[in-house]
Amino acid sequence: MKLLDDSASTLGRPLARVSALLAAIGALALVASLVLRSGPAAIAALAASWLFLVGLGAGGLALSAAARVAQGRFLDPVLPRVEALSGFLPAALGILAVLVAAAPAWVPGSRGGAWATLALRDLLGGAVLFALGSAFLRRSRRDRWARTTARAAIAYLAAYAVVLSLWAVDLILGLSPGEPSAIVPPQAFMAALLSAIAWAALWGSPSEKLRHDLGRLLFGFCAFWAYLVWCSVLPVWYANIPAETAEVLARWSGGWRALSIGILCSTFVVPFTLLLPERTKRSRAWLGGCATSVLAGLAAERFLLVVPPLHLGSSAIRIVLGALVALGMAGCFAVLYGAALAANRSHADHG
């Protein structure tokens, strides 16, 4: 199979095969969950992992587009790896169609006309975003620093902010009956951009100077992510209106409190503390560890935003099936990323 062969050429055949196997297991787990009537739990795991991975893919293109607009030529060596994250986006549109089709089973109030509105804006928004992303990527491959590439970059960045905000409204805020938080949509697309920065930092660079620059980017955007989280909590805390506090309290009770604290530590405290000294920003090991911590925290945050409002219970079979679905999504992403990375290298060789 060409897709698997292309992926194996960059990831290595063992990793590519394991990733493909995980993708197949995840698909079977999703079907099994529907047969065993554990559908909402598996769909919630699918939605949470999809939100993280589509954010990583769209955020990769957003980082490349922002570098083009801001003339951030220092990022040029890592942009091929970052742009390859967009290899997941065509498949992401198909998975979004599954989530939208199943919305009446897991998104409250998404029936009849409300379902049609949700389907139209989410799928149409995704199609527009991915089309603009493809147009930018084509121009970027021809000449990353041309003026026409800058125009395509601006168009993509505008759509990126709007569409990821719409997804946050429908697939995160729409799950809670209380008053929605206006901070969650910008937090969603900034978290996606942060995940792309962490991905670039994770792979590092032979250049110590570039690692230092990536470390500073990661340090700054982790602090900005924490600022947005604080902005979402502070008004709820001082107003103390029950319709607003329910959403926060649902994620600060029982075992969810430990996960919330872990996310704050992983996404902010660890990288902020460890990347304060200049030498750790230049170190491949320290920078890679902090980037891994950020990616783990942001992935867990998607589950924290999606799962608690659904009140799915703690059935062992639901947890296992949900975990398999999430692993399947990771496997699918890895295969597509490897194939996109191979395509980028082929374009570079023929460029």
C-alpha cells in the first residue's frame, strides 16, 4: 500500500506498521462500542482526540503562515516538519462528518434544525479551512517567501481563527448546559498553535541558536496559554453565578481535579520553570522534554473539556473502548504525518 510505504520511508517500517495496526484497532473499537451500546463514550474519545489532532494539523499550517507573514525566516529549517502535520487534515474532515452525524447522541440539543445548523457550519467551515490551507501549502512549496504566499497565509490565518472558534463553540461549549465562556474559542486556536510550536521544538535542530529561538517561543506561548486559562476562570470566580460556575466545578471535582492540576503543571509549570535558564533552551534534551510535556498537557486538556460534561460514568468497558479509539486516532495521525513528510521531502528534492 503506497500510503503505508510512504509513511514507512520517514517513520521507519516498524513504527508505520504499528501505527496502521492501532488505526485499525481504533476503528474496530468504535464499531464495537456502538454494538455494545457504549457509543457516547467512544464518540467522546473520538471527539477529544480529533480536537487535539486537528488542532495540531491546522496549527502547523498556522505556524508556517505566521512565519511567512512575520518574515520569521529563522523557522525555515523546521517548517517542512511542521507543514507535514497538515497531512492529517483531509482525513480529519471525514472524521468530523462522523462526529456531526452522531451529534444527536452526544451533543445536547443537536436535533432537527439545530443539528442541520451545526452540520452546515462545522463541515462547511472545515472544508473552507482545509481548502485555504492547501492553497497556502502549494504556494509555500513553490516559494515560501513570495508576496502571493503572504496573501494566502493571511487568508488561512483568518479562517483558522474563525473555524477553530466555531468548533470550540459546537463541540466543547455546546456540551455544557450553563452559560458559555467567551475565552474558550480563542483558547482553542491558541492552544492549537502552541501544540505546533511544541511539535517543532520536540524534533529539535542541529543548530543551537534555532533551539534557543524555539525554546523562547515555547516559553512565551505557554505563559500566554496560562493567561487565557486564568482569564476564563477569574470572571467565573468573582461573579459566582451558578450558571457559569457549573462548567468549572464539573472539571474540579472527583478525579477530574487531579487531571486539571496535572494539565496546568504539564502545560505551564514544567515548561515555564525549566525553560527559564538560557542553557535549557539550547539543550536538545531539556527542550524536547518540555515540548513533550506541553503536548501531553494539551492532549489531556481536550479530554477534560469534552468528557466531564457528558457524565459517561466509569464503566471499565467504556474506558477501554474509549482508550482504544484514542489510540486509533493517534495511529491514523502518525501514518498520515509520515506520508506527508515523505511528500514534502519529494517536493524539496524536485524543487
